[in-house]
Amino acid sequence: MRVLAALSGGVDSAVAAARAVDAGHDVVGVHMALSRNRDQFRTGSRGCCSIEDAGDARRAADVLGIPYYVWDLSERFEETVVADFYAEYAAGRTPNPCVRCNEHIKFEALLDKGLALGFDAVCTGHYARIEDRADGTRELHRSADLAKDQSYVLAVMGPDRLARSMFPLCDAASKDDVRAEAAARGLGVSAKPDSYDICFVADGDTQGFLRDKFGARPGDIVDAAGRVVGAHDGAYAYTVGQRKGLAIGRPAPDGKPRYVLEVQPVTNRVVVGPAGDLEIAALVADDAGWLAHDAGPAAGDVGQAAGDAVPGPWIACSAQVRAHGATAAVRVRTLPGRALRVEVDRDAGGPGLRGVAPGQSVVLYDGTRVLGQATVSATERVTATAEVRG
């Protein structure tokens, strides 16, 4: 196969490309330039788009003996990932830019351009596993190394793009093993630190990044009863579950810490309360997409139209709301308009779901298999005194 290997400049993508070469594929490396102003991207190990990454990717391609190109996807990145980031925070929601990058850049813009140029598949260094079913369809599963599993951020890709994807690190036992393999292959990125945080927030200060965009918008911090307990410079800078940086001078009646329970962009208020109020009983999510052909609308009909008025049957599964968060036992049913209702099985034990914010992705699993995902739009708290609706 002709394979387009996405080379980020890190060790994972380099080893993934090397394995694709070993498998006999005709591999071409490409690095995605996601910003025209390269100075805004941090150097070092914090992000995945630092200035030196393009050079590291080129050197990896040279070692592997494959052609190498840089594709300018900066305009698409700005219009989708960065614009969505701003819009979601302005609406009092908490986005996941890595999910949006995988959706709009790595498995939409990159793959679509690759297919137009005659490539058969895109190869990336994600930690996830693809299984082929007897009927020719494909399933997305968690990787062998659960500590590095990235199936959560890949769940948004959809079945058509999954069919054109390769994840050669699917069976990697650990990141240490991948680094050792890179060193053995003579790849200079073998000891390069992992990237983390949001690549387009140059200094890692998300609140400062948002403040530069929106400016100061002073407002009240209130408790669940509406009593003013503090002040803020912009509700957009807060997210559900946040504890640090609240600057509340008045202690809670019980002396325990308070957390953000809700962000209200219309009233410009931030609602805080005790940790127990972060526990949710159910959530509603929109824009559902399904990878599993035996789940989803109408018990397998993944093409449910927005006008359908009949909810689907309840499905028992597990749900995850953060990239490396714990899963909770739930039951889920489809709602009209590509929506979902997810209810936590509180009798199953386990961690449940806490601090879930509108805008987060909820990914549904059957064991290691990804069933589908959607974007949280509303949550219902366990506590009888409060219900948060996004």
C-alpha cells in the first residue's frame, strides 16, 4: 500500500513510520505545519508543534530513507481547532482541542488530501488498536499499553476514516519499549521528552491565552443558593471541577474546598460548591458518531436522521469523559437529532463520573472496543438540590 506517515517530530510517529516501512509499504513522510507564526508555538517538550519538531521529523525521514514533505495546514487548523477553542470557552463550555485536531486535521484534512494524491492509508503514532471483523468492517480498540491509550481522542474519526488508518504502535507494551526501538533504529528522537498541554498555548497559561482574546470581564462567583462569595475577571477562564485559582476570600461553612460547578456565560457568573456536587447521575450529549456497527441508533442503524422521533433501546456499556480518565458503568440510549442520554449505573460501584463539563467528549466502550462518542451538552447532578444544564 501507499502510506502517508504523519511525522510530528516525536518518537512515536517516527517508530510508527519505521514499522510501516518494515511491513513493506510504500511510505512517504509528511509533517503538518499548523501555524504560520512559528514563534507562537513553544519549544522544548510541552507541545506537539514546537519549532524544532519539523527538523526532527525530517531527520527521522532521512534515517528511514523515505521522502519527506511539509504540508501547510495552518489555515484549516486556525479555522477549526483554534476557533472552536475560543467559541467553546466563550459559551461556558470546556473543549478538547486534541479531539478536534484529530477530527478536523489528522483524520480529515490530512487523510482527505492523502487520498486525493493516491495514498491508501494514513499512518500515525497513536496508541490504539484496529481489529478487522469477518464482515470486512473495522473496530477501534484500546492499545496494549493502557497507560498510553489514545482511543479516547480517536473515537471521533468515524468508520470511513478508520478504514483508511494505521496505528503500528497498537501492540507496543510500553513507551520505554518504543524508545528502545527508536534508539536501536538510530532515530535521534529516541530520548525526546513527551509532549503535553495545548500546542497553540505557547506558555501553557490557558487562562492568560483566553484573557488576551476576550479581555477582562469582571463578574461574581456565587454558591448554589446564589450568594456572592467572590469575584472573577472572566467566567470564560473557568471550567467545571476547577479548584485552584478561585480566589474566594470567604471560607465555605464547613471549611472544605469549593469547586466550580457551573459556568454561566450569559450572566457572567461562576457557581461553586462542595466536591460532592460534582458527582453526576446522567448527561446528555450531541453530535453522536458511531464506530461500532452493532450499536447506535435503531440498534445498528448508524444513519439515524435528525428528524427521527423515537429514542433507541438502552445499551449497557462504560463511559469515559477525559483522555486518561477512569471509566464508569453506564447505560445509554440514542435520542432524536444524533443525541444521547447517558445514565450512570450507581449500583455497579467504581468511580462514577465527576466534574463533567459541557463541551467535553464522552466516549463509550464495550470492554476495549470503542462504540462511539458525542459532545456533552448537559449534566444532571446526583445531589437532589442541583441540576446543571449546559
